[in-house]
Amino acid sequence: MNYWKLRLVKNSIFKIFIFSFIFFANIQVFAKDFIIKGNEYTDDDILISIIDEVPDIDEDSQSNFILKKLISSNLFKSVEVSYDLNNFYINIIEYPSINKFYYKDNERIKDEEIDNIVNQLELYTLSEFQINNLIEELSKIYQSFGYNNIQIEYKVENFSNNSSDVYLNFDEGNITKIDKINTYGNISFDKSIILSKIKSKTKNFKNIFANNNFKLFQLNNDVLRIKNYYKEQGYKDINVEYEVEYKPNNRVEIFFLINEGQQYFFNNINIENNLDKNQVIDEKLLSLIDKNQSKSKNVYNSKKIDEIEYEISSILENAGVQYFKITAFEKIENFKADLKFEISLTKPIYVNQINILGNERTYDYVFRRELNISEGDPINSSKIKSITRRLNNLNFIGSAKVDTIEVNESSQNIDILIEEAQTGSFNVGLSIGTLDGASFVSGLKENNINGTGRTLEFLVNTNKDNKEFVFSTSDKFFINSSVDHAYSLKYKENDFSKSQSYKLNTLVLDTSFSYTLSDNTYHTLGFGYSLKDYLVTNLNTASNNIKQSEGESISFILKNELTRNTLNSYIKPSRGNFISFANYFETPSSSTNGFIKNIITGKKYYSIDENIFSAQGKIGNIFSLNDNEILSDNKFSLGGRWLRGFDAFGVGPRNSRTSYIGGNNTLALKLDFSKPISLNEQNPIYFKLFNDYGTVWGNKNAVTFSDQDLRASYGFGINYYSPIGPIGFSWGFPLIDKDYDIKRMFLFSIGNIN
């Protein structure tokens, strides 16, 4: 009995000893020291930081792990790793450090620009891999300018202290030019339409300013542009490829190979509402279906699905529904797509945490105030899409990506990745026209001062007869408000000597509040202080009210403006609507005893097969609060751009050619038809026909020449959207006029042609 007890004790002690030995042996294996040799210029701590944490694996694998880590750092020419029971032995041969880069024959890219690229790549040691990486990056930059034959070689000068100088020799070659662009397989659209959608160009008499440099990256983007255009027209299965034929004299011929497939159309649209019955919601959903199904030629476009989903979300959220999910189903038969949107209740999901990443310059609160949501609020996929849209509309970032990360069944984190962009700009321009002469325009603008989202702008606009200086700044009214609050200081010098026999200097201080009522609808409320100084230049021809107002006068003006704008472009609109109501109230305490002025402006654009039809109209009225005569600079005038064929201040009440009075009421209408004669999407040329109507009337005091008769004109013109800005030529001919009207047949303008 004692023997077995003793044996049991001995066995137990033996097992404890073996376990302890293995345990401590393992500790030794995974806690080895590093013995480093050969590192004359690299500290041990740097090497250990590169290795980081050795994983808990066998010793051979650990040794390989250390080897790969050090080699992949590209800091060492060679690395050897060995080990024993207590240590890892690391023998290295260091790359020489780089003292300086020298560049030869690099005419297109300056030395300092290449130095910046070297710093960005953190190229400090003579690693062949990193040098080749630098050459590859520089080659891509050259190719982006059209230098497709760029050759870059390097040589090294070594020194005794294990350092080197690197010499890059550039053989830039000539810029590759596009000789011809061909399209094959485009049955539905003419070649000219396809070429108008891409950025690769050839030179000809219609687009002599075109840049015909061959850029491979641009060619790949052109394939996407052609695909997107076809998809917008319902060609869901479009496929586009390209081939490049290299010719002598460094020129290329491009072939776009297009497989159009069939055109798809939307057929039936159905919305299945599985929420509790609500008559208001159901009626709005039915109206939404009718609006989208009633459109003729309702071609298939995936963007349309997103638009309908967004409209459904807006209807539900405006009705107070928070927890819902919209699922879109698509059924395609015979190239027709039936759409079904299923609305269902979801369990409440709340925001756990909002993480904003990538904004090194801009403060978090600048983005948070755009979200209309915070931690603890309910969330759904439609709100995420809305947040993405709002952030990407900010003019001081490059892009924003919004993702949700599930925390548990009832909460999610929102991760927002911001890509910031350059926000400051300096602009210099020249606007030339037969109405205003040559105008020099320059300005500084910063859209994100010190990362706060505040804008700051200084603008100078001068020509022969007028000068304008503007200083303005704007920001949110409160940190989490959707109201923009702006301040501005403006100073103007206007010379009306030729048309109204006086000069006017104006200093304006104002502040305004602007906000979005709904999509594309905006409201602005402003208050301003105005100091005017009138100087009569000809007592014989100036109007009596201008003579009586000579000297300084003070005005306090309230401004109320409501605008809805769905135009697809400010410079070159081709579809959409614009309507604006502006109301100005000058207080009775002002020097001119006050007035109320109302202006309604409307624009309508639509296009058919690249042809653009437009109608623009304006109605205005002003009246005195104390039954006084309104000053001429506050009244309405007509002519020039709003009534082509007549001079600026050419139509309406006047005492003489140099004493234009203007009127208290105005009515104008412009009808235009524009047909493209060069389908270059970036720099198109349009031939236009126009027909204008207008009249100005109404004054308290008698005017020598005044009537309420309608004026009319017709004419033609050419609009060229050049790389330096839009250029317009027009020839107008009066249809209905008066003898005392001042005509102007030819109008020419650079920078303002609408």
C-alpha cells in the first residue's frame, strides 16, 4: 500500500516537472531577444518596430515572419535571420541613404513637383523597388499629359558614408496626338452624338480649340461615358470596347466598338404599401405612380428607380413614418421592365455612434450639422441615402462615403469617410460684349475657412462705365441649423452719363438668411443698408427726380426671395425649370420715402434630339409708399439681353436720347430655339433663332416719350461654349418699335450669353 502511494507521489512530481519544463520552455521560445548586426544607420528600435509583434507560431515560421517583414520594408538590401534557444539573430545590409535627387531634361514637370512626389513616396533609401515605383508614377503623370513615349532612366553616385545621389534622365518625346476617332456598331445614335459625349477629341474647323492629346486613362473613361449615355437612353446591355492603331509621326487612330443591344422601357409601376392604412399616404403614392407612368417614351434608367424610391421615402417621412423598408423588385420581359416597390415595417433600429473619418482639416461638427440625425435617433436605408446626397452636395469636399455597421439587432454605427478637396481658388477672367464693353473680373474665394465650412469671397468686376467690389462671407446660422447666414459689403460706381445723364456711387451693407424649403426650392430673407451718391452730369437732359436727388441718400431695404430651380446647368441649360419671386421693401424712413418692388422671373428649357427649346419671362412692378416719383435707378428698363434688337435702356419712357426715365412696370418674354451644329459635349456650337417681346410703362410725372405699346423683335445667333467661356453672337431685328427707341442689331458677348 505504501509502495503504490509513494509511486503515485513520484509520478505526480514527475508530471509537474515535465509540465513546468514545457511551460517555461515555451516562454523562452516566444520571448526571445533580438541580436541585430549590420545596422550602421538604422536604430535597433526602428527594426523592432518594423517587425512589430511576432505571432504565436513555431520558431521556423517566426523566423520567416521576421524575414518577410524586414524585406518588405524596402529599407534593407539583404536580410538574414537565425535563432537559438534564447535569441533571434538578424544580420542586415542596409541600402545606401539618398542625399539628393537630380533631374535632367524634364521640361514638362518642374524639379520641385518631382521633389514633392519623392517626399510623398517617402523615398529615402536606395531601394531599386522604390526607385522603379517613382519612375512608374512619373510615367503615369507624363502619360496623363499625352506623353506616351516617355522614357526615364536613372543612375547612382555612391559615397563612402553609405549614401548616394540619384540622377533621373528624362526622354520626354513628343505628345501623342489623336488623328481620327471611329465608331462601329452605333445603329441608334449618329457618330457625332457619340463623339460629343467623350473627352478624346480631334481637331477640325468646328473645334479648333480642342485638345487632341492622346491619353490612355481618358480613353478608358470615354468608354464609361459612352456606356452611361446609352444606359440613360434605356440600353441596359450596352457593351463598349476600344482599339488603338499607332501611326507614324506619333499619331493614333481610335476605334470604339459598340454592341448596343436592345432598348428597354419601363412598363408598369406598382407600389405595395404594407403599412397601416393611411388615406393621405395612399393618395400620394397613387399620384407618384401616375406621374411616372404617364410619361411618354419612359425609357429604362436605373437612376429612375433610385429617384422613385427617394420620393416614396419623402412621402412616408413627411407623414411621420420612421420604421420602414423599401424593396425594389424588377421583372423584365420582352425588353420591358415592370417595377414593384414593396413598403414594409421594420423593427426599430437606432444610431449607436456616428464616426467621421478622413477629415484632417474640417471639424466634425461641420459634417454633423448636415446629417439631420444624431446618436439615439432611428435610422433606415433611405436616411442613409439622404445623408450621402447631402454630404456630397457640399462644395468643400471631394466625396463622402456612408456605411452602416451593425452593433446589435437594434442599433448600428454610421461610418462616414470624407475625402477632402482643395477649397480655395483665385479667378481671373475677361467678359467682353457690345453692351457692357470689356469687363475685367477677378476674385478670391475660400469655401472652408480654417475647416469651419464658412465661405469668404472677394470679387472685383470693372469695365469702362462700371466698377463693383464685393466682400462676402457666409456660414450656418447655428451650428446644427440648415439656415445659411451671410454678410456682404458692396461698393459700386455706375456711369449712366450716356443714357441718363448722371453717375451713381453706391455702398451697401447687408445680411441675409437662406434655407432649403424642399428639394430645389429655396427661400432667402435679407436686410440691407444702402448709401447712394448721385452726381448729375448734364443738367439739361437729366430727369427732374434725379436732379432733386443729387447728393447722398440713405435706404434701408428688406429683401424676400423664393426660388425653385431644376435647371440641369447654370451656364448651358438644356432642360428644367426656374422660377423666382423677389420682393423688395424700402422702408418709409429712407431718403426716397420708401417703395415696394416685386419681380417674377420664369425659365423653361426642354430638349428634343439635342435641339433645345426655351422660354424666359419677367414681370415687374414698383410703387411708392408715399405716392412719390420713383428714382430711375430703382425703376425697370428694357433692351439688350431681354429684348434683342434694341440697345440697353433702348425701350421705354425717356425725355431724350441721354435721359432715360424707365417705368414702374415691365413685361418681357424671350423664345429661343437652338440647334447644335457641332456636337462636342464640352465645347458645343449652337445656331439659334429667337423671338422677343416686351414693354415698360408707368410714371407719376409726365415723360416726353412714353407709351404702353408692346415691342417685338426676331433674329438669329450663334452660341459657342469655348474653353475660355461661352461666346455669343446675335443679330436682332425690331418687328414692333417706336421712332424714339434706340436700336442695336448686333450683340456680342463673352461670359454672359443667356
